[in-house]
Amino acid sequence: MSARAISAALLIWCSAPALAQEGAALYAAHCAQCHDSEAQTRVPARSAMQAMSFDHVLGTLTSGSMAAMTKDRSDAERRAIVSFVTGKMPTSGATADADGRCAQPGSGFLQALDGPRWNGWGVDAGNSRFQPADMAGLTAAQVPRLRLKWAYAFPGASVSFAPPTIVGGMLFIGGTDRKMHALDARSGCTLWTLAIDAAVRAAISFAQLPGSDQYAIFFGDLRANAYAVNALTGALIWKTKVEEHAAARITGAPTLHAGVLYVPVSSIEEAAGSQAGYECCTFRGSVVALDAATGKTIWQAYTIPEVPHPTGKNARGTQLFGPSGAAIWSAPTIDAKRGAVYVATSNSYSNPPAATADAILAFELATGKLLWKQQATPKDAFVVACYNADKTNCPEDHGPDHDFGQSPILVTLHDGRRVLAIAQKSGVVHALDPDDGGKILWQTRIGKGGSLGGSEWGSAADGERIYVANSDLRFKRDGTRQLDPTQGGGLFGLDLASGKVVMEVPPVACGERPQCSPALSAAVSLIPGVVFSGGVSGFLRAYAPDGKLVWEFDTAQDFKAVNGVPAHGGAIDGPGPVIAGGMLYTNSGYGQWSGVAGNVLLAFEVGTE
């Protein structure tokens, strides 16, 4: 180590107590209201942040998803806060990125683009999350023989929330480390990495770049940037910021169709707007259509047509705005027959509540014109302050926070009729008629609902059933912000024609397992004869159509990662399993709300025994 490096390390070490002391005071004044609240479910608790690296949290505060919340803090204050919440100090040098590199990077890849693949969030334009037999390469009879093949770990992370895309023998995945990773799908070795502006939690789409011989991947980050990157080399092709609002982010996967990338825009203003001094709220969700070849905007359609305007002042004299909200958390669904793109929206953030919040919206593919809307929960104006001690910015007569977190699924039934099906945080599953202006066909309740209740991130459907996981996650009522091991869970299969429940798997009890909930919040995935569902408990399970358990794996454990990073699995939430070419991939680790933190992507294949 050089003399300069030693001096820097000594300075950091000597200043650590003072830095942590200052950070504790700053945290108490500006952060504790949300991160220490037992009722707060949208942000990680301090215990979860202790599993993160100093550099990761600092990046989140300076240029990541929390930059809007810390814009009034100096660089020194941000570093002090990070030192306090992580209990760590900055690294003295750059982290090596060479471990786990493929011996011959790029050799032999993209040779079978028409072979087994899982491309994008929902595997098809209808977002069905149903992988056909020829693409899955995995039969129901083989599922009980699935064995772990390799683990890949994201450094300094407490969540693993970005699903992989598998095409041509390559695996593409983003992460909280603000990098895009390209791996060998069979072995997990690293082909290339690319540093980007912010974390990626959405799925990736792969396609040939229009008008070019390049193959590209398309994705979005938590600073509302959309990217096109060369799939073979990791070279940036273009980057477009799709929304200038400081709280904007991309949490749903952009959907690629006919040379156009349809980007859903969400935000973190639901949390930022909870501060009494914040002028809540001015964000509106939108869909942005980009030319896939150039990244140039073709059109942007807002989910709330009206521009937010001053509506009054809160009890502390801060100006309030509305209408706002109706963010899009999930991937858009394409209906080529109707020339439409379908999206599901979140709740309003402020009064007056929008008629397009908690709704399914249909926009014209070519122009972004609103074709029709179907609202599921009216008058649902809500920010996270509604659960905090300081409710200053909570809208009067606030709603239940029953927004949609998943994509609508477009399915053609065996008799030729089409259904647009989606489950909601209210605990209700809805079926609409895409050929009759979104007319309601049926509605079936499968859960109690709540802020972290009902169905969260995604369902799966074939031509006969929709499979829905129920969260209904709850916390103990003892002021500890600990998960209630007795509440939540259940997996359901509903007949798509009638809405009748034809399969029900009861919640699986936690027993003495720590930091456990039976809640099933992660998206489910489907192959012929098997439905896969990961739980907050850390278990990934596979069920037959009659509800019989056929396979399970406990992901909440330590692993030896192929890239040499300390690896641990935990709660499963967000994306669901990805199946392609005889292998199954799942994320594990979600310390967002007292679940077990983790940082791994796990890959399974069929064993020979």
C-alpha cells in the first residue's frame, strides 16, 4: 500500500467515531421517521441497510433512487449518514471485478437465437409468464430432480430484485451495484459488466437493433434512464432519460415491440411526499415510446391527463399539488390485434384522486392516445405518511393503497375468446374484455388485501387458468417491526373463463424460522404441469395443477458464488423464477421490510440421480 493510501486509511479510521456520531444525529432528524417506523413498509429498515456496503448506500443517496430525498444534504453529511446506518467505512480502493471471468469471453455465444430463451418480464408480449415446453426444456417429471448448479452474488447488496433474461446461451441481469452483468447462462461465469447510472430492478429485453447487424439489450434504471447496450460487448449504444421529475424511476420492464420500446415510468414521490416540508405532489406516471434504434422519443402518454396544480396548503403552510400519482410499476402488455398497449397504475398521491389511478389503461400503440380505462379502486389517494407518526401530508380521507404492482396478462382461451387478467393488492383478481373496451368479465377475491397485501408483483396464466400468489404480509403488533409468522400466504389457480377458484394451496407455516412470513409476494412462473412460487420465508416451491407439492428448495442460506463474492440467500420477493433450456433461475434476498437480506442469483439444473 502506498504512503498516500495509508494516510487516507488512517484518516478514515481516526474520523470514524465522529463521523458515526454526526450520522446518528442526521439520521434521527431526516431519516428515522420512515426507516424506523414500524408501520412503514415502503423503505428498508436500518437493520436491512446494515447488510449493504458503504459504497452502495452512498451511491443510492448521491446519484441513485434516494438522491431526491437527500438533495439538501452536503456530501459530508451523506457520508456521515451512510457510516451510521451501515456501520462501515468507505473502501480504500476499487473493488476487483476479475473474479469469475469466463476463460474465453464471447466465444460461442449468440449461436442459437431461436433456441430456448426467456426474453423480457413476462416471456411473451402478453406477459403470461408461461414458458412453453420447447423453451422450458424442463418437464413436470424432471422438476423433483432439480439441483443447485451455481450461485452468483451482487457485492454489498441486501436485495436481489432484478430478474435475468436468457437468450442464445447468455444471461443478462442488472442489480443494486449499478452495473449490468452478462454471464454464461450454463456456468455463471462473467462475460462483461457495464457501469450505469443507477440500480436496475427491471427485466431486460433482447433484440437485433433495428437497421443494424448489432444485437442489443434494452432496460431501464432507478434514475428513469432507458438504455440500449451491445449484447456481445457491453458497449453503450444509447441512453435516454425518459422523465425529468426528480422522483421518477423505472421499476417495470420496458417492453419491446416492432422496433419501439415502451417504457413504464414510476416514482418514489410516494415516499418523498411524506415529508411535511415537501410540496406534495407533482409526479404523473406515463408510458414513453422510444425508437429502439436511436432512443429518441416517439410519444409520451401520461396516466393522468391533467397537469398537477396548486390545491391548498398543509397544516405547516407547505403548498400542495394535485392530481398526482398513477405510477406504472410493471411491464406494459402488447395487444397487436387491437393496436393497443395495456398498463396497470398505482394509487394517487394527493387529492383530488385521479380517475385513472388503481386502473387498467389502454393506449394506442402508434400515438399514445387513451383508448379506454377501467378503474378498480376509486378515491385511493395515499402517501407513506399515512402510516407515519407525522401524517401532515397524508391526504384527507386517504385510500387503502390498493394499487396494481403487476402487469395485465393478455390470454386467448381455448374457445378463442380473449381475456385481460390481473390481480390487485386489494386481494381481488379481475378479468376484463380487451375486445369490448375493458368491460369487467368477473372479479374474484383471494386475499384480504393491504399495503403489502393481496397479489403483489406478478401472476402467470395459460389458456385455461391464472395462477395468483397471495401476500397479505403483516407485522407483529409489538412495536418491533418484525414479520408476523402467522399471517399471509396462499397460492390460487382460477378458471380464466369463470373466475372460479379451482386450485388452492394453503399458507405454509413458518414454525420457529426467524424473520419469516408465509406471504407469497414474488411473481409466479409457469411451465406445462408446474407452477413455481417463491416466498418471503426464502423457500422456492413447485406445485402440480392439483396443488400437490412436487419440489422445494430453501434459498435462505450461504452459498459459494462463482464470482468470489460473499453470498447469502434470503426472502424471495419481486421477480419470479425464469426457466429456459432445462435450467431454472431465481433471485434470493429481500431485506426491504424485515425479511432476510440476501444478494444472490441461483441457477438449477436437473440432477442425474
